[in-house]
Amino acid sequence: MNPFFLTPHTPAQYFCDREKETEDLVNYLENGSNVALISPRRYGKTGLIYHVFDVLQAKKAKVELYYVDIYSSRNADDFIALLAEAISRTLKKESAIKNFFKALGSLRPVLSQDPLSGNPQISFTFQTDAERRYSLKALLDYLDSRPQKVILAIDEFQQVREYEGVSMEALLRTYIQPLKNVQFIFSGSKKHMIAEMFTAEHSPFYESASVYSIDKINRQSYAEFIDRQFKEQKKSISAEAIDYILEWTRCHTYYTQMLCNRVFQLVKKEATMVDVLVAADTILREYTDTFLERRNYLTVKQWDFLIAVAKEDTVTEPTSSAFLQKYHLGAPSTATRLMNSLLEKELLLETKTLAGSSYCVYNVFFSRWLEGM
Ligand SMILES: Nc1ncnc2c1ncn2[C@@H]1O[C@H](COP(=O)(O)OP(=O)(O)O)[C@@H](O)[C@H]1O
Ligand SMILES: [Mg+2]
């Protein structure tokens, strides 16, 4: 079997490192703290949440664990439906779900089954905003009434800021504050936004969670992990090949997993540099149409700017004349505007350190593909 998982819920033996992060999160939760988990996309927040849940379960902690991903939600109604579905999914047993529905009483939710996944699907019909608010409160109160402590992870939490109409943030805050039995993990990829939600004094969630950022997995532990996974499946990989993988994917978890997964699939026994190059090339070719498509949504200048950043791999001074002249990108003011629009579109990723900011193309495969232009 292929030990390099591409789905967030990864069994412990195929889960790389994150030992300190896991320990820290378990610690926060066991000590009654809410956590706001932050990192760029595809570093491994969702994977870490599931891993922490597995650890808590293995410890036989007396907790019930709920997970809801609100990335697809566009408004309060979606949020409410997703939360109700997440609760039903965790309750599993029909009798428990019946009781849950009883608690929702007058809200008359309609339960059906997703034809593909078999997961519960729930829909509500609200006549008024008051009904909508009442139902949100009822769901949270239901969790508060569970016999065991509850941890609710709300993934892609920044999405609530996109809802039109009601301030979901303020509403949630109002209903969450009085709860005694529920703790939260709020997780999100838009670093500035999530940080602002929990650290700006004017935000409803100000200081209501410990803000915890995760970085890339340490390169050395990733290298050891890759070597071990090959060996455990009776294959092997050269040190040089591992090094190349981590360099080429910048240790960005999803991309590293993906390339490892392909290399593993490709080789019968021993993986060498050549196999890595073939696998990387195959991946880029598969994405060609998708990447070309992106060009339609960008101006020529934005596109050229992306190529320039990709060719540099990482840029620390994107408005310096050296960089702008080398790639014929125009004046510094233009560059600033281009950069901001590309950051906004999440095509560029900004990494801040004490030494200052650096920029690279967010999607690593896209970056490697642009580099070859
Ligand atoms: N510690 C890990 N070990 C192995 N694979 C991981 C690990 N963390 C994440 N992954 C893989 O990387 C992918 C991206 O991680 P994910 O948790 O979805 O990132 P995020 O939620 O930050 O966007 C996951 O689908 C999973 O396959
Ligand atoms: Mg995620």
C-alpha cells in the first residue's frame, strides 16, 4: 500500500512528525483553552486537527469530538446546516440522532442521505432571521448539554467574514460565550484575517482563543519519515532523491506528500533521482491545462510577475530595481500593486520573519511549472 496519504485524516503511522504541535494542542484543550490554528493552505492544519482527535481518543479522554469544515458555506443558513450535519455524523447512532432532532423541536429539520457518501444531509427552512438565530443557538446549546465535554473544531473559520447580512462573528460570539461544556478549535488559512479575528480589540472573538501558528514540517524529520516509509513497505529511496523532493516541494506538506506518493507508485524497489524527476515531470504535465487556464484570469503583467517570482524561487525585495529590471517589470509602484493583487488572489504567499518578508508562488507545483516558462 502507498504510505503517502493525500487526504487529511491520516492514520498515525503514516503521519509525519507534528509531535510538538500535537502535544501543545492537546495541552491547550486539556486545560480549557480554545485554540485558533493558523497556517498557509496545505501545511497540515486539518490533518493536525484529526490527529489531535485521534490522540485524545487513544488516551480515552472523556470528550466528544466534532469537526465541521465551513469552507463551502456562503451564509448563515449554510453554516447552520453544516454544523447540524457534523453533529449527526459524530452521533452516528440512529437513536442519538433522533434525540438530537427532538432537541431541535420546532425547527423542523429535514434529514436525508448524501447519495454518494451516505453521510447525513440536513436542511432547514427559516421564515425569519429570529428562527435562524434561534436554530444556531439551539445547536450550540445541544452540544453544551452533552453528558461529556465537547470539542468542536470549525475549520476554515475565516469564511464567516464572507457572509452577507448578519455579522456571524458577533452572533457566534454571543452564543458561544455562555457555553460551559464546549471548547473550540478555530482553524484558518488566511493568516491576517484569523489573527485579526482573535487579536484585534474590536473583533468579537478578541482574546477568546490562544492563537497557534504552525510552520512547515522540519526538513530533517520529513527526510527521516520518507526514508522510513519506503523501508517499511520493502522499498528504498536514495538520500539524494529525498533531498531533491524536499527542495523541489519546499517542504510544503501537501506537495511533498503528493510527490512522494507518485515516486512510491512509480518504483518497484529502489527510488533514485531519475524516478523523482520523472514523477515531478508527470505531475506538472497533468496540471498544464489547469495552470494555463489561470492565465485567462490574470493580466499580462500579473502573469509576468508570477513567472519572475517563480524563477527566483523566493523573492525578498520584490520592489528592488535589481529584480524589476531583470524581469522588465516596470516601476516599483506598479510592482507593489501587482504584488498586492496577487497576494489577494492567493497566488503569492508572503512569509514573515524577523528579517523581513519573503514571497513565493503559493502553489508549489504552479511555481515549478511557471519556472519552466
Ligand atoms: N503530518 C502530516 N504527515 C503526512 N501528511 C500530512 C501531514 N499533514 C498533512 N498531510 C497531508 O497534507 C495534505 C494537506 O494538509 P491539510 O491538513 O489538508 O492542510 P491545511 O488544512 O493546512 O490546508 C493532507 O491532505 C494530508 O494528505
Ligand atoms: Mg484544511
